[in-house]
Amino acid sequence: MAEAKPSRAGKLIRRLPLWSALSLAQKMGIVLASAGFVMFGVIALITSAIVSEKFTAIERTELSTGIARTTAYLAGLAGASQKKSNDWALRTDTFEFIKGRNQGFIAENINFAATTATGIDTISFVRFDKRPVMTVFYNRESGALDPAMIRGVDAAMQTDAMIARVKADPKSAFYLRVRGKLLAAGATQITRSDGSGTPEGFLMMARELRPADLREALKIDPVFDAAAGLTPGIHFKDEGIAKVRIGLYDQESRQIGSVTYNVERSIMAAGRQLQQMMIAGIALLIVILVVVLATTLKRIVIAPLRNLEGHVTEIGRTGELAVIGVDGRRDEIGSLTGGFNQMITQLVDLRARLERQSFLIGKNQNAIGSMHNVKNGLSPVTTLLSLIPQKLGFAGKHDLARALSELASSDTEAVRRQQLAAFASATVDNLTGQIEAAREMASEAARSLSQVVETVAHDPAKNEAGMGDAQCDLIAVVAAGLSIATYNDHGVAIAVDYVDEQKRMICGSRVLITQIVSNVLTNAVEAIVASGREDGKITVRGETVTHDGVVMEQVVITDNGDGFADDVAVQLFDRGFSTRNHKDGGLGLHWCANTLIAMGGVLSLHSDGKGQGATVRLAIPAVSAVPSEAAQAADRSGNTIR
């Protein structure tokens, strides 16, 4: 089955610096919270759009209904004026009055009481030939005639456009704007009651539009604006108020004013409240859903994983391989637990096998280590034993026998006898010196051989137990190992300088430290041989140092061999590693470093580069550092040991 590729968003998230530092529970919490936030945003947007659209439509319908009702009412006012003018215009006495004005008609019909009773504020009798007849306008509060309005109404009725409109349409309803006032007017051609007679003019009746009338009739608070050019329709002042403007038009359908009133947007307010309640409810539901999901995930996923994590951590801390409790789950977590327990069971079995194999390997390594150290220890022994026959070789034994033979003869002259005696004495002294040198070599070989025997007899199993409790003299240990360099099996003459005026008591196993020094000196000899130098030199010095707050005695061993490059410096302590291809890898520095570390010590190497020699520092915890009276087991005179 192909592995699912992560999305670009997933890759981007994993690149975030803090994301990788979060726990699984925190990551799942962030993912759930983000999903809930996105879900809330989407649902809130959809809900807001639907609620807003629906309530906007309802509000529009309500406003349109109000506009239609107000428009109908306003049209009804003009229609009522037209109906009243129609009642008066189709009368014979009115027909006769416009033909020839008479006071009786005026006294009977034209007065404040009559006009008020019919709901009319102004009456205008107009002849088509524009001869003046009569126009009145009564102030509704005082009952007096308003001359200015009378002139204005009369001027409006005497226009050619008005006369032409009434001639074309005998019955008309329209609005007038006179001196800033709006009038709902109606005009009718004047004829006799039976409809006979040629109309010579028309009668116009009008009622002033007042806010109080609309307020009482429609329960609104209108504002009448006599200015032209204001756009009719619905205008939203703010979220709480809608402004409705209805146009008023004259006899030529020109807008001469408008009626404006405000409507509280209660429906939209209710819609917003409902929207807020729905969003709050959705948010609450999403929070509950996220909390339930988080709690469920924590219980069925996070808690078992944390239990497994704690169990693995405990195994790492204690090293005890133990199976984890099984709760009978059959899902992926249960499968993971079962697989983990199966792995632990296999690891327990593998550990047992590994321990058995490690025991066998350990025995082999100990044997290899012992043989490696025995080889180093035997190196000066074999060299010394090969030199003893050379020291004991007596090339002049025939000359000595002949000299003794002549001395025994009585015929030998006195002078000759003296010469022969001197020769015999010198020969015996030389032979005595050779025998003494051979004896010293044999003694040195015996001492080196005793170290080998001690190494062989040493029990490696005791290395860890109490090796830091033993004490020894570092000077004696180092001096005992110098024969490896002086009497090497390569036949190379190496000068060894070792000058130290301190007695350096250390905490450590003398046998193991002797083996470490032998390994280091053997490596130094091989480095000098590999460099091809004829003037090989090894310098050894002691010093007291402090390492990590611990006082230590340190031996610094420097050679002028072939050294090593920086690129191999990190490999020098690897098991079996060697800078020389012809050499079989042994325990070497790997074993030396581990053994020193076990005793609380430190081993370090340094070289300035290939062909520049090397310096080894062996630091071991000190017991004390006090002056010694004389060089013990080493040359304290400063002379070179050869």
C-alpha cells in the first residue's frame, strides 16, 4: 500500500519552529480548536447571510406596504378634493356663477364654515379665458382669508398649462406647491347639473397637507418638504432607522415636493438579535463538541499513549524489560500495545542470548587483552635474552690460552712474562665486565618476565571491583616499563629521558597501570620505527594537575615518531584501530582509555600532524604528591637511560 503524502499545509505546519516541540495532546488540541474555529466561522457566515437576507426581505416588504398605504392615503386626499370639486362643479348655480358672478351664491356657499365643513382650505373658480372670477384660501386656525396664498393659488390656476390640462381632462387630481405649502387638489370642468352647457371654466378645490393629518391617519410622524428634486424611495440613515420618502406630483407629473417619515428597523433589530443568539448557540455547540472530542481523544488515545510513553521511559531508566498491561482493546491502540509487548518479549529473549554471547566475547577479549599485554611485556625479555649471548661472547679465548701457556713455561723471559700477565689481566677484566653486563641484562629480563607473569596471573574479573581503592607509586610503575623502549625488538636505539623529583602516589591498580604504560610506550616505539628516524627519542615527565576539581598525577609521554593527522584523531580510541596497515589491531588505546576511565582517570592524545610526533597524557587520581629523597627504580641524575 502506497504511503499517503502529507499535504502542503501539513508540511508547512511541521516546518514551524514550535510545532515539533509540542506534545501530541497539545497538537491535537490546536488542531481541534482550529477546526472548531473554522467551523464556527463558516456556519456563522452562512447563518448571518441567511438571517440577514430573510429579515431584509421581510423589512423591505413591511416598508413597501407602508409606502403603498401612505401613497394610497395621499392619493386619496387629492381624490377627495377632486370629488368635492366635482360635486360643486356639476351644479347649475355654479355654472351660472362662473358665467356671471353674483353675491347670493357667494354669500350662501363661499365662507369659512362651508369650506371647513367640506374639508377644503381653498376654492378657485377659473375661466378658460382667464377673466378673474374668485379664489379664496382660509387659514384653518384663524378662519381668516390668506391673501398671499390666494394670490399664489390664483396665479397657479391661471397658467396655460393648468387650463390646457383641465380642458384635456375634465376631472383631474394632483398636487400644488404654493408659497412653500403643499396642496392636494382636484379640478373639474363646470357644467349644469344635467351636464348641459358649454364649460367656460373649471372649479379647483384643494386641502393643505399637514403632518397632523397623516400622523392621525397613518400613525407616522411625517415631514412635508416642498422642495423639488428629492429622490423618493427608502433611505437607510443608520442600522436602527429607515427614511421613507414619497414624491408628490403636479398636474404635469412633475415632482413638486415629498412626504418623508422615519421607520424604526425593529425587524432588522430582531433579526440581529436572533442572529447573535444563533451564533452564540452555534459557538456553544462547537465548544461542547470540541470539548467532548478532546476529552474522548484524551481518554481513548492520549492517555494510553502517555501510559506507553511512561512505561518506555521507565524501561529506559531502569533497564528492566517489562510488558505493559493489556485492557482488552481491539483497536489500533490495543494492536500497538500488543505489538509492544511482543517486542518486549523478543527483546528479553535477545538480551538473554546477548548476555551469553557477551560473556563468551568478554572471555575472548580478556584473553586477547592479556596476550596483547604479555606480548608487550615479553618484547624486552626476548631482546635482552638475544643480547646476553653477545655479551658473553669471548673472541680472544685462544689468545688467552696461549698467553697462559707461555706464562707456565719456565723458558719465557721476564719482560715477555710481564706483557703476557698484563694481557691476561686485561682480558679477565673485560670478561668480568661482559659477565656483569650479561648479569644485569638477565636481571632486567627476569624483572620484565615477572611483570609478564604478574599480568598472566592477574584476574581480569577483579578489574572493576576495587581498582580505585588500590594505591601505587606512579614513578616505580613508569620506570618498570621503560625497558620496553630501551630494549625493543626492532633493534632501534631509542633514547628515553625521564626526570622527576616527586614521589607520586596514585589510586589505581599497579598491574593495570603498568599494562597501560607498556601499551603507550610500545605505540611510541612503533611510531618511531615507522618514521624511519635513527635518533628516536621518548621523553617522560610527571606533573600534578587538576581535572574537573580532582587532583591527579599525570604522566606525559612524548615521542618524535610519525604522529597522526587530524582526520584520524577521533578514531584512535576505536577498538582495533591502528594508523599502520601492517599492524594487527589489538585492544591498544581503546582498552587503555576504558581502563583509565574505570579508575577515574583520563587519557588524551595530541599531535601537530603527520611526521610531527605525538604526546600522550595519562592522568590518574592522586593520593598525595610529596618530595622523595632519591630516585626510586629510575635514574634521578638526569642522565639518559639507554
